[in-house]
Amino acid sequence: MSLDADEVKKIAYLARLKIEEADIPGYVSNLSDILDLVEQMNAVDTAGVTPMSHPLDAVQRLREDVVTEGNQRELFQAIAPKTEDGLYLVPQVIE
């Protein structure tokens, strides 16, 4: 699929991108190449291909989910400027 300059301008407008007039031929070429690659990928017959979750069937080594640090809320909130009921109070920034 080949794009022209008007289509690239429309795409840039819809994406709210400002592109320079001198850069448009490069965008036309690059976007057309990308769309050609997508067309080639869509043309491949994948009817008998089983989807894979990982190309190497690798298994992640998982560590045990255990607490390694104790609760230090009181220590941290003791140095905070303002707290209330275990929460940090901050100035309002949006009205």
C-alpha cells in the first residue's frame, strides 16, 4: 500500500503532529514501507500454526513470596510533615 503526501498530512493532523513540509517525502516513504511489511505479514498462512506464549518455552524461575522487611510505617511517618490516621497529608494542588 502506498501513501501520498495528502494522506500523510491527514494522518499527522489526526495524530495532532506538526510535521515540516520538507519532511513529508520521508514520512511518505517510511509509512509506505511499514504498511507494505504489514501486508506481507498478513499474507502469510497461519492456519495450522499453534500460538506460543514464549518462543523458547522457557520457564521463569520464581522466588518465594515472603516478607523480607518489617513494617516501618511509624518510623517513616514520624518524620513526615503531616499525617493523619496512618496517611500522609499533602497540600491540595488541584481546585
